[in-house]
Amino acid sequence: MKKVVEFFYVDAFTTETFGGNPAGVIPHAENLTDEEMLNIANELNLSETAFLLPSTNVNADYQIKYFTPTKEVDFCGHATLGTAWLMANKYNWIDKDEKIIFESNIGLIPVKWITENNHLKSVSMTQVRPHVKSIDISPEVVADLVGLDETDIDDRYPIKIANTGVPHLMVPVKTRQAIDQAEPKLNELKKMNNHFNISTTHLFTFDTNGEFDIYTRDFCPNIGIDEDPVTGAANGALGGYLYLENILAPQEKHQLVIGQGHTINRPGTLYVTITPDGENAVIEVAGAAVVSIEGKILLQYYFSEFSVLIIIIK
């Protein structure tokens, strides 16, 4: 038995091919099992691959599932953005509606189009309302795990777990140079993240020489990724953390430009909007994307086992 599955590589948070964060997108996954999805994600070997299925939720256009090469995860920002960009352009959703709504494990994720002169400029996803919580770990231990000196940690801001769908450890750092030179102890960092149920460890700094508002770097060995190039979920959580910890002025709308991925030659730019809403805030993360590869995956089954053959057609 054979199955032919169409797939795409979409570089998210960039306008340049081979920049930003590449995500796999499978727009027609309705006939795939979870095991097949995991095997496909492992074969594509990107940080995350998104799979679209029909949704039974009347308020959603599709169900979306995310897999790293090793496991299913509840949410992925760059794969959501890349999927929405693909659907707007390749499947003409931009002509059908002003947005597309995905049903995920964390709830509904609306993604709207941002156009300029009738051309799609970027897409913007609304993330789950942010929350933060404390963590019982010392700055000295965190610095050691991510490959920094303790003096590199910016003690004006707390080390905390922030969440807009999945939990991320926020680590304030004094300088961009320190972030770029960080050499994490990946095996030990993996154990710590698993212990505290953290998806990624997210370094950030305001030291950007005016190029961005914030510069970040993200490590996530516990979900099978040593370093994520440009992280939509973590930077959305960062926006929530900055607001809820009163690092940004309360009850004011903030629009942040965040740079990430430069250290590993996958530079990307994210646009994070924080809108006050009572005691909390609405977090939107926007960016552009580029479809870099499209092709077909041939699943071949032999006596209940199967192999994966990828045929690149563009």
C-alpha cells in the first residue's frame, strides 16, 4: 500500500529564502495517523512540522497538530505562521476571508492577514493569554546551564516561566554579545527543562544597538531541538512576561520588534503587539514567510511496516 502526501518547507519570520525558522507543513493530513505524522516530522527533520486536518469545531477552519522530530507538542508559533502564510498564498485563503482559525491542543488560534497595496505583507497570530510563574532555581545554576557567566545575567529582571500556550524559561541577559557567545550544556539543560516541564529556555536582552527592541536566543534540547532559530511561541510568551512583570509600562499598548537566529545564520524578525485587557493582555505575534521547498512524500507499507521516501519537485 502507498500514500502520497504533499509537503512544504516554509521559512517563517523572514522575507528571504533560507532565513528565519523553517517549518514543515502538511496541508492534507486527514488520512494520516499520529504515528505517520511523527515519522514524517522525523524524516523532514525540522524543529516542527504542522499537519492540517478537518475540524469539528464550528469556529475553526482546520485542526492543526505539531510534531518535532521526536514528539508531538501542543503549540508552535513559527509553524502556525508558516502554515497560515502557505494557506493564504498557495490555497487562496486570503481571497476567502480576512483570517484563518486553527483548532489546536491549546485552543483556537486566529491568524489574520496584514496587507499592503493588495499584497500580503505578513500574518499575525493571536496567542493564548499570557501568564507567568516563579521557578525555584538560582541565577548561578541557570547561567551555568546556558553557558554564561553569572555576571552576564541581568538581575534587574526576574528569571521566570512564561506561557502563551506552552511554558518557556525567560532568562534576562545584559548584552547581545553574551547571548551570542552562550554555549549551553545541552544534556544538563534538557534534564532541567524536563524537571520543571519547560518547553524552551529563552535568553533575551535589550542591548541591540537600535537594530531591534529586543534580541533573543532559544534552546530546547528536551523536545529534540538544540537551538530553535526564530521562536514565535517563546517571543510571544516573552511579550506577556514583560507586560505582566511591569517591565513595560502597564495599561499601554506596546509594539516590539524582536530579532533572533543570527548566531546560527538563520536571522529572523518578529513583531509582537501587546494590548492591555483588564489585568491581562492580548499577545499577537506577526511576521512574513517564504515557501522554500515543495514536494511529495511517498509512504510505502510492507507487511505492516513502512518506509518514507521524499521526492522533491521544486
